[in-house]
Amino acid sequence: MILFTCVEFHSLNSHSVCKYSSSDCLGSTIFAPIKADLSGNITKIKAIYDTNPGRFKTLQHILEAEKEIHKAEWPKTGATLALMWLKRGLRFIQVFLQSLLEGEKDDSNPNLIRVNVTKAYEIALKRYHGWFVQHLFKAALFAAPYKTDFLKALSKGRDVKEEECLEKIRKFLINFSATVDAIYEMYSKLNADLDYTV
């Protein structure tokens, strides 16, 4: 299984290894906690992978091995827990980008992306956050960039027509969505999801 979004994959002994990109493709203060969470969880998963690359050729191999090793503590530990939170962050990005692509907007201020960010948060993360974290999100929402600034950041600062950028997002979401959906399906099949709040 391969993850991709601000996440790069590099070949190491012919196995896919994930690494958080140094490029800041999400930009903006509002995305800082999500970027930090993605990066931290990728680091945890890679650390487990690095202990035995021959055994851990896929994320599913890691989860199955941890289930065997940790028994009653599983899935509350290790890469299984890290991937659970990573998949939620990736779902946030998926829903956010899909919402932009579908043209959802605040009619009174169509250049704001708060509607898109809020939708992604409510679908992907809100149910896992307690009152305090939910209120932090609401406060951070005011730091959301304008749509034009966000699309320019995605285009690495180049002046690209909105339609062109949205077409690239559409193409990106084809494989990205399939990958995120596959991770969710794997968690469902392995009964590995936890439903608690932070």
C-alpha cells in the first residue's frame, strides 16, 4: 500500500518507505497541527518498518505482526495506532481537496476555504476530538488562507490558473482516494480502529 500527499516515497532496498516531504504543500497555520501529526505518525511507522524491512513489506504486514506481538494491547500501540491517526489526517486532506474540487464555498465570501476545511474536519477528525481540541480547531479556522493563496501554495508559488490547479487536484485524488479508502478497509477487516477522543 502506498500513501501520497505531502508524503513522498523513496526506494530503500526495493521497498516503499514513506517520508514526510520537506516541501510545505499545505501551507498556512491552520494546517500546522495536521502536518505535525502526519509527520510524527509517518516517523513512527517508518521506525517499525526499519526494524525488519524484509518482514514489513506492506502496512498490513506491520499491523498483523503487531497484533501477534502485542496481543491485548493491540491496536492501541505502535505503528497500528500511528497509522490509525495518519489515515484520519489523510482523510481530512482527501475531503478538503474534494470539497474544493466540487466548488463548495461560502457564497458571501467565495475566496475563503473555511467551508471546505470545516467539512473535512467534521467528517474526518471531529468525532475523535474532545471539547478542548474542537474549540482549538474553531479558533484556528480564522487562520485559514484564501483559496487563491492556497492554490498558489499548491502550485509552489507559480501563477497557475485555478482551473488548471483544480484539474491537477482531481487527477491526484484518483489514486490518493483509492489508497486512503484501502487503508480504511484494511482497518475495518482487521478490526483495528479505535473510537476514543483526545
